[in-house]
Amino acid sequence: MPEEKFICTDKLYHYTTFNSALKILITQTLQFSYLANMNDIYEQSKLFFYAEDAHHNVSNFFVKEIAKYKQISLTEDSPLDNGRKGFDIPAMWAHYADKGNGVCLVFDKKKLLRHVRSNWLNGQVKYIREFDNNIVASEVKTKQDVVNFIKNKSNEIFLCKSEDWAYEQEFRIVAKTSVRALDVSDCIMCVLIMERTFEELEQRKNIFSKVGYSAYQCSNFLGNILIKDGENQIYPNHNIEIDLSETPNTNNYD
């Protein structure tokens, strides 16, 4: 892949295991997940506060209605000049990419969003310091009130999280639909693999090549994140000059 294309394209990322990545590439889909399956305890369950004279079953209405929504989590580049790139988050490699043994899929953001339906919610997750799982709906009294409330407050309910999760730099797609997966057939740019032995790297590159995708090595060399295809450097788009004479000797032997 030409380095100019990688640098200039707006991208989204998805960290996953090696086997899951192959399934995504083969099926050309990203699966939606329900909130109850999220690792954020505040998303797994919500506490609803509603009008005192509401229908006696309004709490069940809330639970059933919010359970109809599902989402896809992606990662994006930080908008800050000194922020992390979406593929350069060690915690994401550890938590979602099998402790670094998995991969990071790179998507063309504009192409991916073309597959998002107009009635689906999508956008950056907002991280809030004082965040909890309480939903105050003091005017809600009926089942239809519940439906309207969740729809009107969807940004607050689905696109807000505690700042404890801010390192994820999440971009989320939320849908209330029977569709189980998002079509990503023309959106995948490449696969990134953490630094491995030459033999393992070549083996994995060949596997991904067989399903039609290029895989590149992503490594951290003395604090500089590099993406390389052999000797061809894809990121950053200039060669980094490092003075190894200033590098501390890490050899503990006398």
C-alpha cells in the first residue's frame, strides 16, 4: 500500500484476535454486539428514574426497549496534535487483540460510513468525569414515552462513557435494527500485526494474503511507532533518524 494513501486517508480501527480477524475478512462483515455484552459495567445495566404516576410496568418497558439497541466499537485517531494514533494504543492491543498476538484492522472511515444507515447513530464517544448508569426520565409515564425518550436521548445514553475509558478513543455505531452485521466489503485497507519473529510475520502475512489482504508489521522502536512492509516504511512517511550512541545499554551482563 502506498504510504501516501495510508497517511492521507481518514481511518478507523478494530482490534481483535487473529481468528476473528480472518472471519471478518472472509465474511466482509463486522458483527453488532448488545450492551449487555459490553465490558463497561455501566453499560451492562442501567438504572431508570421515572415519573411517580407512571405505568406500573414502565421499568420493564425501559429494560426491553434499551435491549433492542446494539453497537459496533471502533477506534479512531486522536484529534490532538500530540495524541495517539488509533493503531498505537498498547492497552487496546493488550485488551482486545489477544495481548498483542491478535491484529488491528484498518478501515477507510468515509467508505465504512457509507454503509451506515441514515437511522443509525454514529459518532465519537464523549468521555465524562462524573458518569454513572443512572437515566433520569422524570416525564416518562407510558411505553411510547419510553420509546421516544431513548430515541431523543440516544447520544447521551449510547455515546457517553466514563473518562476511565478515554484511552480507547472509541468511535461507535449504534443501531436499533434486526441487522446483525455491518457490511465492510470495500472498507478494509490493511491488517496490522505487532512485531514478531521474521518467520511468524511472514507466515501471518501469507495467511492474510490468501484472503486478499495485505498485512504489515507494526512495531515500537525506541519510542517511535513504525509500520513497515519489509524495508518499505508506510508510517510515518519519512525515515526516522535515531542516534543509537545515545541509547542506554540494556545488557545486564558484566
